[in-house]
Amino acid sequence: MPDAFERLWTPHRMAYIKGEGKPTGPGAHEGCPFCIAPTLGDEDGLIVARGELVYAIMNLYPYTSGHVLICPYRHLADYTELTAGESKEFSDYTTRAITALRKVSGPHGFNIGMNLGTVAGAGIAAHLHQHVVPRWGGDSNFMPVVGMTRVLPQLLADTRKLLADAWPEA
């Protein structure tokens, strides 16, 4: 029956809703996407930059365009488990992500953080990762509230390429 509402279809989100690609367990060899991604090429793995101990990757289910994750290569769940070297590079890669995002998309601000544990909101709790989310004035519209939908103006592969090209050297 027709009504006054338009429909915005986002069938690609069903994979996230159904949990496709989620690990089958907490171990590194139980389907952890953050352990699998570095074994792929940068384009296929959506990797922006690779360091010695950590890497930057596009979030497959971003909140906004340019949503980057900083991950250690080592499979660990808690921030306190990082070595001094991992912690330093983790921080450095967060800074580089901010710098690259400012260069390519000029956000007005950032949300930076991590969710430690499933109860804290971590979708992949077994592998530590930090979110670097660019924000713009007015980027939160009614869609997430009313339509349970995020509107992203750029494809992940295009954003990954822009950020990889703008990634600052050490």
C-alpha cells in the first residue's frame, strides 16, 4: 500500500546485521578480520598504511566517510597488552590518520577512541583497534535515528586511495 514515505535501500548492510565476516571465536585463527586484512593486498584489504607493528585500515562499516581504524598486527584484546613499541606506533598512526584526513577531506573535528570488550560496544572485541572518525558540522542528520541508515558520499576504495596517497611519512 502506498504511503507518504520514500525508501532508501541499503542491502549491503545486511551482511553487517547478520554478522557475516565476524570471527567465530576469540583466537587469531578464528576468522579475525584484523588478522586476515594484512595478508591481503592494500586495495583488497582496505589498508591505508602499514607500519612495522601497526597498520591503518578503512572501517568496512563506517560511521562517516574516512572512518579509519588503527590496529596492531599482533592479535590482542586489551590496550594494556601493547608493548612500548606498539603503543608508540599506535599513537603515531593515529596522528598520521588525523593529518591525512585533514589533508584530503577537511573535517571540522574528530571522534577518536576504542571500545574495550563486547559490553563496551566492541564489534570485534578480540583484536584491539582504535577508531579515527572525521566529523563535519551537520553530518549527523535524521537518517541514523529514523532510517537506521548511514549516508556516505564516497566509496571505501576511493577514500582508501585518497588517504593512502596523503599518508604522512615518518
